[in-house]
Amino acid sequence: EPEEEEMCFRLNQRPLLSVFALEEFEFPASVHLQKMPLFPKWRLPLKLTALVMAVAFIYTFLRDVLQPFVSQGKNDFYKIPILVLNKALPYTAITLLSLVYLPGVLAALLQLHRGELHKQQEVKQKKENSWVEDDVWRMEIYISLGILALGILALVAISSLPSVSGLLNWREFQCIQRTLGFAALLLCTAHALVYGWKKWVELNHYVWYTPPSFILASFLPSLVLLLKALLAIPYLDKKLERIRQDRSRQVKRSEGGECDPCQGGRLRSFPCYHSGSYDSFLESRSGAPGLKMDSISLMGSSPVRSKASYLPNGLKNGPREGASKPTVAIIGSGDFSKCLAIRLLHTGFHVVVGSRQPKRAADVFPHVVDVTHHEDAVSKSSMVFLAIRREHYPSLWDIKHLLAGKILVDVSNNRRVNQYPESNAEYLASLFPESTVVKGFNVISAWAMQSGPKDASRQVYICSNSVEARGQVMEVARQLGFVPVDMGMLSSAKEVENMPLHLFSDWKGPVLTSVALAIFFFVYSFVRDIIHPYMKSGQSLFYKIPLEMVNRTLPVVAITLLALVYLAGQLAAVQQLFYGTKYKRFPHWLEGWLQSRKQLGLLSFFFTCVHVLYSLCLPMRRSERYLLLNMAYQQVHANIENTWNEEEVWRVEMYVSFGIMSLGLLSLLAVTSIPSVNSALNWREFSFIQSTLGYIALLIATLHALLFGWKRAFEEEAYRFYLPPSFVVALVLPITVVAGKIVLLLPCVARRLKRIRSGGSCIRRHRDCEGPTAHMSPERVTIM
């Protein structure tokens, strides 16, 4: 054991050895004695995926290949490599997505319960029009729902990346993983239902008395969505919220006849209760019971199961035997208290939990944790974590004399921003003036506390009026594996408490702008391309709404947002040139615009990607197939052997090529916005990618749109209701931005602007310019 501890100490002192030791002789001998499982957290999901995939594949094989062979002698075994596999894949995907959210729904219910052949055929039968309206609508809606579901699932998956999730607070992360996750599941289910359409009631689809695959695939998702809809009923939702948050229920008389510890406002002396084995607790899959499971989704990970942990000094599971362990007291027995206790135990602390119901609370804590009364817990430690809500602070008034001189760490949060005039920590300090109050750990969720800092933001914001107390709490945060951030005095507590309550505050303006642009251009295209043909010639083109109208809106919004990214920098440059100084403050609207360019650029990239998916799926539409058949019949009927159009071929070739190049450059811009990639670049490299390559991407996207329009901007019939085509409206802003960039690149303008931004002396047009103010570079900060 001493040799093993010495090895652990050396590993800690030489981290490069444990990270870069690639050869066998470089590994310490004892490393081979340890069990090192391969992807332990992925074993169960992979086995489950293989099982579901096998069942779906065999089921589809029996219905679509073996049954026709047995009953009709039809050889369809060629379908196995692609068609059968392609039917099994979506079944597996939607089942796994349902299993992500099913545990959360079941946990909530449990908590509520306790508290080419076709062309020839058409020509031979002389059918000039093979249009089927019902089939056209089905395919349009089916493809559109699938693309939208894929886009949302991609967003959910990206937010699971550690470098991305570290930028989100718990509320933002929960919104993406839970709310958008359920939206993706709903779209996937609708996608499967639209695929089936009328096949539900057609008996010929029930081969060997077995239902089609999409019926089985839709069963579990529909069940999960139904249960979620039931839980969203106001009565059940409020009741569930009460069960999860209420900690003020009175304790009933226990089996041993013990009374309520807080009855009559007087504390009784309770012995310390212990639960079962600590090892079995750590090995259990459920982790800390009572966690809000529907908030744990694609980002979730299993609880820490290691039976041994190492302190920064290299000692195994705490100090050596005989040395005293530091003791930390926790007031409260909720989810956060349980997870915090487990993390402290792993780090080598001795934990004492104070509860109003110690006998009942002891059942959910490891046996090495002393679960006792508030009075006993406070007396055993000089640092006390208060894992209770603000409303329950006065319940500690009776032990005020015991809290004197101790460090009180407030981890509470409010339900909304600026809920009270003063922060919770300041209110606590006013109640206990003889204690030292420290605000911290409120930005870490219970799940992130238990699963470890690797799955969420590692930063812990800490503030207090006492520098010594602040330092002690920061040291505890370091030992728990987090990165403490000193926020200064306790007056910063309100800002710290508002941090986890913000919901994409930097994204509201860009998202609202994107939605407004999307609605405007969708209505604009709808009026021109749907209403005008219907009113003028009675032609019904409403089937184009789900797919084609959306696809016409997406690129217009994408290129407009990309132009807005760089237009802000040009307006800032114009102001600096006008006033002849960089010290003149920008207007508030321009400052907000400059600060939201990263979000605008990423939204532009998102719309571009969805536009590409829609464009790739256009040939899959049933309407496109019918139009192709009609054109083939008309060509045969007119005896036209060759319909080659040289000009149109060149236009489409260049149009597609420019679109792909623009997408590639936008992808590069988006990738460099990821913090882990951004940190590997110096400022010059980053500014070159975001500014220079960004303008090139905008230029290529503008050429892409010009090639799409070609000569239609000069054709009279293209102006319906006297409205220009959508691409003409979309090109106004990008062309303006490109022209403005060309002007700013002129030597006379570029030199003067460079001299102004370098702080050089220029004639100021106004003497009332404000003093020096730090500005972000309006030209160099773009999508990032």
C-alpha cells in the first residue's frame, strides 16, 4: 500500500507521464493491475442499440423478403444490403430517442405516485398526367418533417460537446436537451406517421398477421409523448413541481416513536443514523435518488462508481489512516446535498449532514456520512454548506449561537431573475451577522456535481466580504475538481445568483431577427409563388408550402444574416471615419449589434445547412417524380430526341459549385467558433479566418444567388403583383456590404482608418467626444 500511494503521488507530480506514456515500459507496473474497462459508460447503450437493430432487421427481413419468397416465390434478397437496412435504421433511431426521455417520464410518474419501368408504362398507357394530389402532399410533409427533426437533433448533439456545454448554464442546457429534445421526438414521430399515411388501415400491409415496421416504431415514441402531454397538464405539473421542490412538509411520527425534530420550534437531540453499505451505494446505477430525470438527457452520464479517488496530494481516498480528515457540514438533505456529499467523500472529506428528518434522510446517504440534527451537524464543522431555500433560512434561527464565527456557504438559487430586492446571500448575512457568508456553487447542478466537472462548466463563482473565507471555499472547489472564479465582495452575489437563470440572453436579439426575416420572406414568397398563380390562372400550388416554400426562404435568410454580420463592422468604420477618432462611443444599438455578430453568423450557418438538406431532398419529392414523368411523355409525344440546353447546363453547374464552396467556407468559420478550436489559434489567424474568409464566403454566396437568378431579374413575368423575385430582394444587402468593403479597401480610406484605430491623431469633428473607452474591434470580430 505505501508503494501504491507513492506511485499515485508521483503520477500527480508528473502528469505528462500519465497523459503521454505510450510505450509499455513507460507505464508504472501497478497500472496493469488495475481494471481499465473500455468505454464502460457506452456498453449498455451499445448493447441496447445492437439488440433493437437486430430485432428491427429480422422483423423487416421476415416481412419484406422471406414472406414474398415463401408465398409467391419472389426473390427479393437483393433488398438486404440497402432497403432492409434502411428500414431498420430509422426504427432503431426513433426507439433510442424515445428511450432517452422515457426514464424521465417514468421517474416523474413514480414521483407523482409516491407523493425506370414506370416511364414505359406511362407512355404505353398514354397517360399525359399521372399526378396524385394525396401522394404529393404526403411526400412533401414527410420530407420536411424529417429534415427539421434532423436539424434539431444535430443541435442537441452539438450541445453535448464538452466545449459547447461548458458555455451554457444549466437552464440553457436543460432547454436544449429537454425542450428541443422532445420537439425532435415529436417531429420524428410525425415523420413516421406521415410515412405510414393510410397504411394503418390497409389489410394487405399486415403480412403474416404482423403490422408494418413503422407501426411498431411509432408505438414507444407515441407513448412517451402521451405521457409527457399528461405531465404538462397544469394540475400534474404543479403537483410534480411541489414534490420536487417542497422541503417544508412536516415529519410524521416514525416507527420508533420519534417526534418531529422541529416540533414546537425546539430541537431534540437525535443520534446519528447510518444507511447501508457505501460501496453498494456507489455501485448502484440509479445514483442519488430523486434527481430530476427528465432534465438528464443526451448530455447525461453515469454516476461516479470508482471506489477509490485521489486527492491533489496523491493520497488514496483521503489522508492516511491515523490522520484527521477535514469535516464539512451540509444543512439539507435534498438532491444537491446528496451529490455534494458524494463529491466531498471522493475528495477525502468527512461529511456531516444536518436534516430535520435524520432517520428518513439517512436511507439515501452513504453509511460513512453522519446524518444527524442541524444542531449536531453545525457543531462538528467550521464550514457549513446551506443546501436549503431562502424561505427556510429563518428555521436556523434557533441555532444562531452555534453558527457564530463559522463559514456559511450559500448555494441557493431563485426561481426568476431579480426575484427579491436583495440577494439570498445578503439576506442570509443580515440574519446571521456573526457568521461569514460565502456565495458559491449555485451555478453547478446536482447532476453535474455528482457526475463530475467534466460534463458541465467547471467554473464556480465565489464571492464574500471575507478574503480568508473566500480563499477556503475556493480551495474546496479546487479539490472537488472545479475552477473557482473570485467575484469579489458579497455585493456581487445577486449577479452570481442570476447567472443560472439566464436563458440565452445573448441569443434573443439574433434569434428574433432570424424569425422575423424568415416570416417576412416566407410570406413574400407565398404571395408571389402561391397566391398569384391561384388568383390569375386558378392553378393550385399549395403543395409546395411544406418543402419548396421553406427552401426558398432558408437561403434568403442565411445570406441576409451573413451580410448583417459584416454590415455592423462597416457602420462602425464609417462612424470612426466621420468623427476622425476611435474614442467616440458607438450608439447602444450598434454596440449590441457588434456583440451579437457571432450568434448571427452561427444562425446563418444553421440556415445554410438546413437549406442544403432541403435542396438534396427536392428530387425525392413525389411531385418532382410526377413532373418528370409528364415531361418524358410530352417529349416522346412531340418526338424530341434531345432537350440539351447549353446555357442552362452551365448556369446550374456554376450555381451548384459556388454554393458548395460557400458552404465549405461557412463550415470553417463555424468550426473556429468552437472554444477548443479557437483557443488553438492566435489572434491574427483567427481574424484572418473570421474576417477575410468570411467576406470571401459572402462574396461567393452572392455569386451563388446571382447565378440562381440569371436573367429572371430582367423578365417582366418574374414581377408578380409588381413584386420582384425573392433573390433580387435578398441580394440588395449582400451587394451593398461587398461594395462597402471594396470602398474600405481603397488605399486612401484604409490608411486613414488604420491610423484612427491605431490611436493616431486625426481632426475631430466634434470636441464633445467622450473619453477613452475600450471598444471591440468592429472589423475583426465577426462570427466569433
